[in-house]
Amino acid sequence: MYTLGRITFKAFIMRSTIPVSPKSILLTVVLLAGISARIMGQSITQITSFGSNPGNLNMYNYVPSGITGAAPLVIAMHGCTENATSFSQQSGWNKLANLHKFYVVYPEQQAINNSELCFNWFDTTDIRKNVGEALSIMQMIEYMKSKYSIDTNAIYVTGVSAGGEMSAVMMAVYPATFVSGAIMSGGPYGAATNATEALDAMDGLVTNSPAGWGALVRNQNPGFTGSYPHLAVFQGTADLVVDTTNTTQLIRQWTNLDHANQIIDSTNNSFQGNSNVQLTIYNDSSSVPVVYHYKITGMPHAIAVDTGSCPRQGGATATYAVEEKNFHSTYWAAQFFNLIPGPYSITGPITVNDYGAGKIYSVPSTTGSTYLWTVPPGCTIVSGQGTNSITVNFSKYSGYVQVTETQSGGCELDPAKLYVNVNTTTGINQIITKQGSVYYNSIENCIVLPDIDITAIKSIRILNVLGQVLAETNFPHESKIQLTNSITPGIYIIQVITDNAQYVTKIATR
């Protein structure tokens, strides 16, 4: 929940002639829900010393067994009247962390800071760089980096309501730390700097232009020239606590930061076959998806969970966690974060000629399973849809061949993906392989681009020999790309996409 103890108190003082609002009534309901959540079992661990902790927050983490090497980190923040334990159980993040081997940190508010246990997303002493609660959360991240092998290129933040607002804070003031974030029933950074403004924001009365919203974030790091985190937004249309205008403002802010306009580039009106869920996607100026919006028809102020034991299911229902068939919001946030690898590899060619025909792709066959395949734009599945093997006729576009297996018991497995390069002779998809255009410097552990116009670079990918993307960076605009992690021995493909060409080369490491 997003209503604050301080705000509620001041609202009664300033608006004593106004009848009690639905938000005030909801406070009593949510407080009871929070109390009941505290009696549930706890599977997360409290960390009592993680820095100077200027925001006076509690820290909890979840460390799955079996993690090897550097692993991603997710920061997950609860709403008002909740705590870290209840949110961990309702959201289902621990199940996904177990399955896919990443770390989770649960910051927790204390009643001494806020009587309703809300993160103070509106207080300027808590939402600027290197102060208050924002700095406490960054110190939790630094603690994890000091104690565990954290993939610093794979740190993400998410939260619901006040936790969603605090997620926006963290992405705004520490943009270089986070790859992307997922905000559920929250709003844009800078929507409020005091109690009165916070109530107005909740009611949908605070609006701004995309440039105006973007400036509020850019002003936090005037010298920052890197890419801002990508964003996924989740909210129900029946949210009586946070007006859905906040989602519109949030999209304006982050499309502006991520070099996108406010025009929807693609729409799925029945996401995963659920007509209650609409997904709209906004692409940046280079057609890279940067903002996802999941609109859940009829859902109140809550997160959507799909309880069950299948890989795509999880979470637990509560006052602010509601059942939604075939849509577990935490799963799709993790999917947006690229935390969920495919269950197996797709076999088939990873480079084809433009309009190449009769290309076969397959995965292991399981008795009783059906398989749903998707292919790049303009491609045609000639035969095999529904089975473990398809035949594809290509067009001129590169992209992913993807399959989702549904087992006989009805469980959908995580999708498997294979990126296929289409080798065309002219135009934007041209493959240039001249010697020296791209190479790997093993001594410095970096990719070197000596002959490429770096201002035209859109993205750089490292793929394995199966065509699976191992790492990707967008708009690097540098001639030497330093890799954070060492490449293990093997054969890899480096793909550099510019405004008018693709550069592809193979490397062998020892």
C-alpha cells in the first residue's frame, strides 16, 4: 500500500472538513493484513550490519543453494503495512531465485521511520543520491557484492506501491547500478516532495511532460552519460489507492530517459491467452524495446500472482496479492530482467541467407507435450507447429526462433530461444566480416572495434555457438568494450549492430 502514516495525519489536519476517504478506510484493512502476514514462516535471513544505514532500514536476503560463479541480484521492496517476510512469500521471488540461481535482497521499513511501514518515497531526505533510505539500499547492494559473487551487470530493482515508488527512486538516483526495474502500482520519480503533493500524486493530480519528468531524473546525476534502466510497469485498472494516471506519467518519464517517444510500438490484447492482461511495448529510436506496460483489467491495488507448482506459477494470495490466471507478475518481471534461461537448447542453423527456405529447428521431444513456436518477422513456419520440430522459410529479418513447451499436465515450461542472423547482401542487415573490424583482446579481456564508427553502434552481443545471447550492451559508443567477467574457454560469436550494418566475427578463447 502506498498511503503514508505522515501523509494521513497531515491530511486530516489540512482537510478536517472532508469526509474520510476510501484510502483511510483501506488503512485499517491493510494493517490487519500486515499483522496476519507477520505470523507466517520466514525463509529469508536478516543482515544486521551492512553499513552506516542512514535510512535506518532493515535488510534481509535470500541466498539459494547451488549458485556457481557470478550471479544476478534483485532488490525487492514491499508495500505499506507489509514487511520483508510477507512480501517474499506473496511475491514468489524466492521460488524463482531457487530455480534460476540469483540472489534477492528485501529492504524493510521500520515503524520508527513510518508508522505504516511505507518507504518514504516522498521525503527529500530519503530520495536523493547518497542520503537516507536510498543510500541504505545501496549499502545493502555493496554488502552483497562484498560477500557474494554478484554479476554487477545484472542488478535489478522491483517493488509494489511504496516499494514501487522506491524502485523508481533507486533507478533515478543510481542509474548506472541497475539494468532495469519493474514497478507495480507505483508512480514516477519526483512526483512528490512533501505530504500534500504525495496525496495529490496518489489521486492522479500530478502530471508533467515527458521532458519535464525526464529532467527530474537527469538532475540527480548531471554528468551521467550512460543508458538509463529499462522499465516494466504493472497496474490494475481497478486500483482505488493509486490512480492509473501514475502509470501514464511513469511511462512518459522512462520513455523520455530511454530515447523513446510515447507512441506504442506493439500491443498484445490477450497476453498469454488471458484477456484481462494487455501488454504494450515502447521501443527506443533504434527499435529496441525499453518500456513494457502490463495493464490488468479489474485488478485492485495489488500484485498479480498465479499460485501453483508450474515453473511460471508462484506467489501467495493476500489482501494485496490477487490470483490472476496465467499471469504471475513476478515471473514476468524476472523474464523482463532476463533472469530466466530456456530449459534446453534449440538445434538449427544460427546464420541463414535472406529468404532461405527449409530450415529445421528442433528441441527434445517429450511424450504428451505440445510446442508453440514463434519466428522472426516475415518468417513462415511451413510445418511442425505444435511439435518439437519445425521447418521455417526466412525473410530478410534477423531475430529469435522461440518455443514454449506445454507438458501433458498443463504446465508451461520456460521458453527456449535461439537468435538467428539473416545474412543479406545489401541494406541494414549486411554482414561485414573484413579482418580486424571486430576482435577479442584476451590480455585485457575486452572487445576491440578499431574500424567501426562508434557513434553508429546500436548494440553489441556475445553469443555461444548455439546462437544463445550470453551478454549484450546497448549504445556503448566506445571503441573498446571492457568485459566484467572473463570468457571461459570456447568458441563465441561477437555481433556488432550499427545504424547500417552488422559486423559478425567468431573468436576462440583458451
